[in-house]
Amino acid sequence: DQETTASKYAGVTQAQLDAHWMPYSGNRQFKQDPRLLVAAKDCFYTSADGRQIFDGLSGLWTTGAGHGRSEIANAVAAQIQQLDYSPGFQFGQPKSFILAERLSHWMPPGLNRIFFTGSGSEAADTSLKIARAYWRKLGKGTKTKFIGRAKGYHGVNFGGISVGGLPANRAWYGAGIESYHLASTLLPENRFTRGEPEQGAHLAEQLIDLIQLHDASNIAAVILEPMAGSGGVIPPPKGYLQRIAEICQAHDILLIFDEVITGFGRLGYKTGAEAYGVVPDMINVAKQITNGVIPMGAVACKQGIYDAFMEDAGPDYQLELPHGYTYSAHPVACAAALATLDILEQEQLIERAHGLIPEIEQRVHQLQGLPYVSDIRNSGTASAVSFEPAPGEPLLRPYQVAMAMWSKGFYVRYGGDTVAIAPPFIAELNQLDDIYSALGDCIAELT
Ligand code: PLP
């Protein structure tokens, strides 16, 4: 009725809706039927029409500790009162140093030099620039090419879309930076595997082929998500990442893990590197680093990379790396990150997330056999259901399922042929029951 329609808009006019060009959204559909969120607490959003909506993707993989955390709000408020902004170039503020040292204990041993960015995309491009500059610094300036992977996602900047492997993100934007791609590890023989598949480690050998083709003397780095999130929750086959790391090491190629989704607990470990027992040369993080409250990203580097820049760098007042963002190490983001790490540690949320893994696995795989379900995958606390394409409209079914979920009070992510669910680390088992059984109902309603 009219009143419900009006309340759905939360007072936002059509002109206001039209004025915002929304990111990664079907703008035309959204503006006809907006899905507005007006508040959030713990695992739930409140929609403009007053419903409680379970947060089935922890924001955008950001908010594992749940919403409305007063510890973070207080830290942010206090920081704004005390030092709201400070220049990060040639001047500093204490919290970035405290945070950097603290983060180094969250990273695998040795990745103890932290470069701050404002987002995951900036972390991706920063890591690629550091890789190229590192080799140039070592007198190996021909090492400039990058290897990414099909279905990989490394944000939306030019470096990131070049190494990324999602065609829709890349195809419209013209030339990027020179990059080649390993095949995706999403194999038909692994459909409906629980957790990490047995098949697929052999795909790491493609890196040898690419090295033969381009020569290691021309390759700067390999960049991969340990678990490919945006590509549809694709866990690495057993042994795959280990083999990639071995090959990189044997050929003097840097290995970058993009852990923007997997960092800080999503896999039930501090990092994907820890989850899979592989130590890369750099790790990119963002999202969960501040529980999503304030934008922030970071690149954690092996000390040897940092040291290479510090050596023979001219007078000591001279820049060692001409790179950085106005919002690198923003004091308010640092305060939010420190408060987030406190929560993750004090409430043992990484351990709690780890405990949810079998619960999520069991619930999501119960959906096997429902109409049009072509695959189900899970990795850590991330899970995904893929759908057979509807005739002529391959993206339709995930959209229909997500909209049906929204009307039942659940927010889930849809994209490509997949619906993804990655609940907050604080989710209760009955909430997992609710979301996966609602998902089953919505799939059963597909026509
Ligand atoms: N890298 C990975 C693995 C991501 O999942 C994302 C975002 O989803 C990004 C990079 C980009 O991060 P941002 O959107 O903060 O730029």
C-alpha cells in the first residue's frame, strides 16, 4: 500500500535517488524499488520500512564483529576530537606506528613492514607498484609483468583490473598493465565439494608455462586471493597455493596474497596465509581491518622488501618510494582498526569464526539437489550457491533468489551465477539455520 511504499524511501526523493550513481548496482532497478538500510546492530540491519534484515554477508565481507560496536564508535569519536586529520607525508601520528607493529603480529612471521592505503583497490595497486619498484631497485627493471588468475578480483583500479580475472570488470576499460592469467581453479569435477577440493593442484603448473613463455626476468609478481571471494567463493585446491609459492620462490618472482576478504578471520584464521600454511612476500588487507566502519587498506611486506628500498637511497631526507595517499594511515581509520583488533582478540572472534566453519558447511550443502543449483562451495565462513543459467539471462536466478531473500528479511550477495553468504563471526547457530533454510525456500520458489 501507499504508506508502506512511502516508508520504504526513508524520506529520500526520486530526485535524490537519481542523483547518486551507485557503484556495482543495477541503478535503474534499484531506483524503481529501493532497498534502503537505515540502521544496524549486531547481525541485523533495519530497513527503511522497519524490518530486521539479517546481514548475510557481514556488510561487504567487512563487519565480522557485528554492527554498532560501541568500542569502535567511541575510539573513532575520541580520535576525531583529539586529532581528526594529520598529514601522512613527512609527518606522522602515533596510532599508525602502533597499528603497524600490531598488524605485523597478525601477519605471517616476517611480513612486518606495513604500507597503509584507503581501500582494498588501493592496496592492490600499491602492492603491484611496490613489486615493480622493488625489482628496479635491485637492478632488475625488466621484471614488470604480472600474473593474476581467471575469476580473481583485486579491486577496480587499473592495476587491479589488469591482474583481475573477471571479464565484466575489465572489458570496458581499455588497456591496463601487462598481465597474464592462470586458469581458475573452479573445476567441474569439484562441484559440491565440501571445503578445499582434492583436484586442481596441477593447475599451479600453468605458472611454469607462463614463466617459460615470458621468462622470469620479465615477471614481477603473481597476485592471488587465497580464496577467491568475489569470483564466487572458490577455495584453493589442496596443495595448489603451496606449489605456486614454490614456483615463485624458485624463479625469483614475488608472491602477493590479496587477503582483502580473507584477512582477519573470514577463514577462521588470522589470514589465508595462515589457514593454508603458505607465506607470500606481500599481503593486502582492507575491509575487516576496521570492521568496515572507516575505509582503510594496507599492504604488509616482508622486511627484505622494505630494506631494499632503504638501502642506497640517497640522502636520508629523500623519499624511498614515491607513493602514498592523502588518506594513508588516516588517524581515525587507525583508531577504528586498533579498536577492531581489540575486539577480535578479546572476544576470540577468529576462534569463534573457526568454530562456525563446519556449521556453515553442513547447512549450505543441504541445498544440493534443489532446482537449478549447479554447485555449492564453502571456504572458512564463506559459502556460495551457483545456479544454472536461465535461458538468455545467465544473471537472473541469483538476482531473483537475492530479492526473495530480501523480502524474507535476509541480505545476501548476488553476482555472476552465484549467491554468496558469509555471516558475521558473532552469528548464532539458530541464525545460520534461519538464513540457509530461507535460502532453500527461495531457491525452491524459482520458476
Ligand atoms: N581485493 C579483493 C580480494 C576484494 O575482495 C576487494 C573487494 O571486494 C578488493 C580487493 C577491493 O577492495 P575495495 O572495494 O576496498 O577497493
